[in-house]
Amino acid sequence: MVALIFAPLWTRRVAAVFTFISLWGFALSITRYSIPEEMEEGSFVANLATDLGMDVHSLVQRSAKLDVIHSKKYLDINKETGELVIRERMDRESICTTKTASCFLKMDVILENPIRIFNIELEILDINDNAPVFRRKTMLLDISEATPPGERFSLTNAVDADVGANSIKTYYLSESKYFIIDIQTGSDGSKYVDLVLNGKLDREEQAVHKLILTAVDGGVPPRSGTANIIINVLDINDNAPLFSQPVIAVSIPENSAAGTVVLTLNASDLDEGSNAQLTYSYTLYTSEKTQEIFSLDPNSGEIRVKGVLDFEESPSFEMYIQAQDGGANPRSGHCKVTVSVTDLNDNYPEVTIKSLRSALSEDVSVGTLVAVVTVQDRDSGDNGEVEMTLNQQETLPFVLNKSSEGYFELLVSKPLDREMRGRYEIILRVTDKGLPPLSENETIILDILDINDNAPAFPQSFYTIHVVENNVPGALLTSLSAHDPDLNENQYLVYFIMEKEIVNTSMSMLFSINPENGDLYALKTFDYEREREFLFHIEARDSGIPPLSSNVTVHIIILDQNDNTPLIVSPWRAQGSVVEEVIPRSTDKGHLIAKVIAIDADSEQNARVTYQLLQNSDVSLFSLDQYNGEIRTTRMFSYRDPRQQRLVIVAKDNGEPALSATVTIKISTVEHVMSFSETTELPLDYDVFTDLNLYLVIGLGAVSFLLLITILVIIVLKCQKPKPKAIKMPPGNRNSVVSRNSMISQRSSTIADSTLISSDAYWYSLFLAETRKGKVVVRQPIIPKGAGYFVSSIPRSIGPSETTNSRASTLEYSK
């Protein structure tokens, strides 16, 4: 304990007596200081930084602040020096309205990071700044001449707002041979003075006595106040009223209703008549507050409750009552009534939040401090003992920890998850131990702040999307939407296609995705005959730090559309021309006249081709197989049948709507058939020589070599045999023969059987013609440019044949 005594005020040297007790612990340290009242603004009280064991920098860094409890802010902390200084002049009599020996001003010093609270009690010492004052400047007394010496008369006491040594110390009475004063001390230390008759009064000698009563306090220098006493000597009324006992003690519960009887006084007077009629009244010693709380019936002496009894405001009251008779010279008797107020549980507990964090990040650790709360109850005993609990604590990730008497900490007890719950309404319930118990609730709103702890999630990990070919570029294929339960930028998703190249083509050139909503678009028109499917990944990434992402696999399947018309590749004819076939009239029933072959670049049902006779000059003569396209005779030719027949065949696919192609075949019957094949030479493009064509060239070379040897052998054999006679042909048939580099074959049983290899290969009708001048000559039907189909027509036998008007084209490759 350290004490510092200040010099008197008039020397302007301020004295401060302080007591410093350091009990380190959260909200348990109490520091006491003592200072005199009326100190100047800015006066030094104490070095707070030194007393708390801290430096000035720590006070600023930890945001030290002063919290005055139930009072004005008379003090402040100098952040530069760490000193506790006077902010406003303090008047002890204004701060402590009750006249008590000690006057304390309570306050808290709150430090943050970490939170720490120091309790400070500032004792305000009284100085002698108030002079004694009498309630009445002039006091009138009527005293009978029959009053015996020693009789006491109550005088109005002086009041001094100061306490202790500065309060009223004594009274002085001006010089008188008849009166003296008797000074009494009350239970609260107050000085009361009675006027005492010191000699026999004689009204005839002196009817009026004028005295001066002086009240002097104990301050240095002392202060005083005076009052005039005027005494009128009356005629005799020699019996004064008497109470049964001088001091009466009673008790009454607080909050008693107005009108409740506290006590009925009983005083007696031995006189008779008007001298025995008593009137009860409060003496001047009874405080005005007591008179406001209790009423006194002047005739019956009944004391009743008039105001509100509050144990916390005043636990007891003292009433000084006199009973005065009705004589010509009334006399009075006095008694003291002490009323004790018993406490009831009528005050609800009070909750004060000293420190609060209104928001927490969801990744804070267990044990993090949320709030510091204080509780108090103004009642006493069990009524003032309180307990604090959390409402529905089993469902909350928080716990209350009692750090010291009246102080509680709200801590995080379980990991927080904003996605499960983003806001908590924490209800603190405080209950006292009174009967019945009283409780109070305080609600704390705590928001949970989001962190990027959730990656985006797609509803499914694999998407299969069907797209019909010939789609419009920019068409919406589907919407791939991922979900992220986080908030704000942690929830904002960006979609993009993970780059992948197919045949030197990036996926971003084929597809596009809206980065904001995941809408997937096709950037080009797809052709089922060229591309069938695509497989790639799409990633969704949030905007958190660090960003989280997830991806999904997308399988695009191109669906076929009936967009390709069947192409008739056999028998071949020039654009818009008629195919002519020549057969002998002696052809038997069921003879194969021609085979129509059509191919369709589509797939499945769209590529399934059937054949029908659109026009038939003689339905009884020819038949068509709808599946393989073979045209056969249904009977033998008769002499009545015309020599030329006309057939129109349609090749139709199975799509919706169906597409078709037609070919017209003109059939001529002759007695003998000769076939000639006229060739044209076309340069072979570079792109013809694929691996397949290379093998064909090699094969053709080998076959040409063998054929050449065979021809040489046949020529040698022919030269050794006699030449046969020339066959004469009818003149009518000579015009239909074109003899340029032709080979004759018997038409019957030598029809070319063409077969479809695949939808991607071309059917070639390959005939080795000749090798001359470094050129490879390939005979084939003329195919429209860009048709994309190759036809292979392999003859079953080679022999003399008659050519028609259709021309065979020759592809040449110049070395």
C-alpha cells in the first residue's frame, strides 16, 4: 500500500492518497486510488501504465479505454504518458448523494488483443468546502415559566455537506445564565444539539430570551454557520407527554403497498383537558426523505407507508417523533423509531456485454473468445446470487466459462461450418436464487464469415449429349451447371473447356462454353459421315483464394440424319444418259440381265437401299429383286416381243423422308452379241494413290505381266493353227459396233458382279487396258467429281462383247 498525502487546497497543492492492490487475473485485478475532491482539470491522479505493469506503447497498441460504471466520465487516460488524469472537476457531495464516510467511483480499464479488464476504485476524499447551514435561520421557542431547570428543547440542527472531520464538530451558544446546550451524536455520527434550561425562568423578569447558536465544523480552517433562537416564556403547563419507550424498532418488507400500517405510537400526559390532548409530529431531526416515505397521523400517532420502499435504495429509516400536548404552554415528549426494510427478490439480474465479436470466420480454432459478459443482481443474500447458462447449449458450438466473480467468457467449443449455419442467435439466460427466481435474457447475434472450403460440384460426373448432324453453328447443346455452397467470390464459378486436340483440331474450335452459366454451344456443323463422337472435359472453377475446381467428362455423340441420296454406281452411265444393255434373244428364263448397285453414305436405316421397277415395258418379261437389284428374265423371248425394252429402276433408302435415285436401262435383243469398251484417258489425281491404290497398282502390274505372257502364248498357239473363217454379221448390226481397242465376250454368263466394300471405300470397275508411254491406264465408269464413292467391278469371265453408247473413262497418272 502506498499513500500520498496532499497539502491543503488553499495552498493549491493537491494531495492524493491512493491504495494500489494488484491481483493479476482476468477481470479480477482491482486498483484503488484516493484523491481529494475539487481537483483541477488535467490534474495527475496516477501513472496507470506503471501501476498495471505495462509500457505506454502497450496501452495505445491494445486500445486501452476507460469505462466508468453508473457515473459521468470524470477521468481519462493520457495515451502519451499513460497517466490517469482529471477530465472534469469532481464534487464529492454530487457524486455520493448519501452521506457516507467513503465515496468510491468505480470504473474499468479495458485492454484488447487479448482482452483484459482491470477494475479501478477511486476514493474521493472530502475537503472542507462546505460551511454548516441551519435549516432555519430563526428558531422560535415557547417555554413555560414553570419549566424546571434541566429541561431540554430540541433545536434545528445544522447541516454540513462535508463528512468526517470536515463535518459539524460542535455547537456554541451565545452567553446566557438561563440556557446551555447539550450536544449529542447520532448513530451516523451527526451532531444534534438540545437547548437545556439551566435556571428558573421568570417571565416577569425577562419574557424573551434571544440567543445565537453557532455550528462549527472540524475542517482546517474551520467553517461555521449561525442561527437565531428566540425564546418566549409562557405560563405554566408542568407535565410533558411521555412515550412507553424512548427507542422503538420495527421491520417491514420492501415494496409494501401504500397505506400499510407500520406502527401506532402510544404516548401519555398526566395533565387533563387540553393539556393532555397530544399531537404527534416529526421533529426536525427526521430527514425529508423519510417523511416522504412514511406518513404520521397527528391525532392517533399511526405511522403508514406513503412512498415506495426499496431495500436497495435505503435498507433502514430513522424517525424522530414528538408528542405535544394541547396546554396553553404545550409540552412534548420524544421517541426514536427505527424501521428496518427486509429484502425481497424484486430485482432482475442485469447482463452487461463488455466485449463482443459480432462476426467470426468459419475456420477459427476451438477456444476462440467470442464475448466477455458481466452479471449482477442488486438484491442481497440468495436473491443476489446469479447463475448464467446458454439457451439450447447442446445445439450450439459455444460454451460459457466463468473467469471470475460476475464475469463470464463465451468461447467456441466446436468447429464452425458456415454452410451448415451462417448465423447464430445466442441467448444468455441469467437466473438468481431467490424465491421465486427471477431471470433475464440477453441475445448475441454472431455472423459466421465464409472461407473457400468447398469445391464446385456437378450433379453428375459424366454427361452424354446427342447431337443430330447438320446442326446450326452456335446451337445450344446443353447447360452444365455446377453448385458451390460457398458465398460471394467463393461461389462465383467460371466454366471452360480443358484443351484437347483431335486431328490437329482444338476442342475450343469445335465447342464453346459460356464461362458464366455453363451453356455449351457447337461452333460448327457436324457431319455424321466424317465425325461420329467427341470426348473431352469441362472444368468449373470458383473465384476463391486459392481457387477450387472440379471437372466433368462430356461425351458428344453425333446422330445420323438422312441427308445423302443413294448413288447408283452400277451400271454406270453418264449424267442424264440411258444405260444400254444388249442380250441375245435366245436368253433363257432367269437370265441375269444387269445388276443395279446403289450406295448411301448414311448409316443404319438411312443407308438401307431397296430397288423398285418404276417403269417396265413388259411386266411379264422382267423381274427386279428389291434387295440385291438383280434384273432377270421371267421367260424366254418370243418372236412377238419387240427388240427393244425400256426399264426405269428407282433406288430408295429407308430414311425419313426417304431419298431416291433412278436409272434408265434400255435393253436390246440381237441374234449375236459383241461388246466393245471405249476408253478415255484422265490423269490420276495424287490423292488416288492411297495405300489401297498402291496395292491395286502392284496387283494390276502383276496381272498385266501374267496377261501379257498369256497373250504371247496364245499368239504363238494361234500362229500354229489354220485361220478360221470370218463370221459374217448382219448388215443391221454393224452400225451398233464400235471397234476401238475392244475385247469381245459372250454376254450371257459374263455379267459383272459388283460388290460394296465399305461406306468409306470407292467401288472401282478396274480393267487393265495397256501400258504405254510411261502411263498407267485404269478403265472405270465416269464418276461425278466429288461423289466420294469407288466402284469395283470384277468380270466373271473375259470374252468377246459388244460395246454400247456408254463410254468408259480412263484415269491416267503421268510420271
